Amino acid sequence: MKLWDFRELTDSHVRLVKTTKEIAIDLELGFSKKKVEVDTSLHFLNHMMETIAWGACMSIGVKVDTRLRLVHTIAEDVGITLGAALKGLYDKKKEAGINGTGTGLFGLDDGLARAMINIEGRKNTFIELRSKGAKMEKVEDMLTEDCVAFVEGLSQGLGATIHLDILKGHDPHHCWESAFRALGEAIKQTFEENTWRRAADNPYYPDEGVAIS
């Protein structure tokens, strides 16, 4: 069964739908400023999607329809779907040249976080929750583990190594908002044009991360 269906895919705009027995997700993203709906059914995840969009300088809209409202499934599958949309955009832009990697550092009040993304076909996620606030069980209407699952899903859909470190903070909202903003900043840098890094000229990591000997 095909997990998602690209309804539109250009080098500036993507819309795809992911459908399983548990959940249906309609997601779009693009570089043009436009009004988009964000309704994941989770208040904090809505806020975090908007936070990523602002950091990435992208319009990101998402609509989730689920009969079970399993919070963990929603968080993970929205992450996977966002990753798949970004991977579709990456595949469109890489021939002309794109950074393919990016970093972000962001602080909100007491929270401080850094993120690194590298699209190389390796689906790795390394998360360090170093602060007291990041280690708390809940953040608003989500568990900390649901936030972790979102980032892991993003890595899976994008085919990227993601490092995320929450360095400081005692308030879980500030900690995770800093983390998602850092992810957005890393995405922005990853998708910046770079003609030096055309896919055809890459001697290290072609598709699926297999190195050329």
C-alpha cells in the first residue's frame, strides 16, 4: 500500500496526503507566504508546526483526521509526513544545487537548543535532553516522548541524520519551543540554494547515502 500520495510537487511547493487505517494527513509546504491551516488536533503540536514554519521561512499547513486520536501516532506520523514533503522538495532542488545540511541554535527565555540536519539517506536521530525542563514527562497536551517521536519521524521521512540537543531550561514549553525553532532554522539553511553542491557533482553521498569509492 502506498503510504502517501503527492498531489503537487515542484521546486517551490509540495502537497501530499498520507493515509493509513489509523490516520489521514494532508500537508502542504512552500516558500511563498500564504495563509495555511494548521490543525493536528493537538494544541502544542499546532504551535510547534507554526514554530518550525517561521524558523524555516516556509508556509506549512497540515490537517489531521483520525478516529482514534492516538497522540503518539499523530506526532510521529505528522513528523514522517513533513519529512517526506521536505524530501520531495529536496529531490526537486538538488539537481540545481542545494546545501543539503544545516544547523540551528535558538533560545527562548530559559530554554536553549541546537539542531543539525544532514540529508544523506541515513535515517538517524540523536537527541540529548540535558535540561530539567526537557526531561519533564509532559509539555502542554503532549508527552515529551511524543515530541521525540515527531523528530524521529521527521528523520525517517526525510532520510536525514538529525541531532537535537536541548541544552538549558526549566520550563518544558520554552525548552521544546526552542528545539522546534532550532529545527526550523536548520531546515532553512538546509534548503538554501548552493550551485557548488549539485547532485551530479557530489562524490560522497549520492542517493541513499552510499559513498562512492
